[in-house]
Amino acid sequence: MAKPEKNLGPNYFLDIEGTVVPWEEPTITTEQIAELGGWDLSQGVIEIDADNNERTLSPGEVVEIKPGRGFSKKHKWKRG
């Protein structure tokens, strides 16, 4: 019996200021979000949840993310 092929694509998708970015890890840091967004960390990073609640992330904070494209529709980040 053949083994199922492993999914070779990214497991996670992030919405950073309206741009969907593929991501391979189950976590991401504040610094990585700012780098992917193309801005300096000194501008800050704001997390926006599915209910549009905003929270400013601290430098060095680690955020757990959920797999799939649906996550990027419910959870976003922007500079702040």
C-alpha cells in the first residue's frame, strides 16, 4: 500500500497589511512579522483578531498560528 504524499506547500498563511504570505512554522515572532511586512520594528506590530480587536505585540513576543488559508482571513497584522 502506497504512503500518502507529504504536503510540500506551506501549511500557514499570514495576512500582513492585506498581503497573504505563506509561512512554514507554527509560530512567528513580532520581529518576523515586521520583516515580512517590510517595516522597521520601531513602528510596532498590531495583531487584529477575527472580531477586529487590536492588540500591540511586544518585541520578542511569539505568536502561535493556525494552519490553512482560513486563518489569514480571521487573523491579521499591521504596523502600528
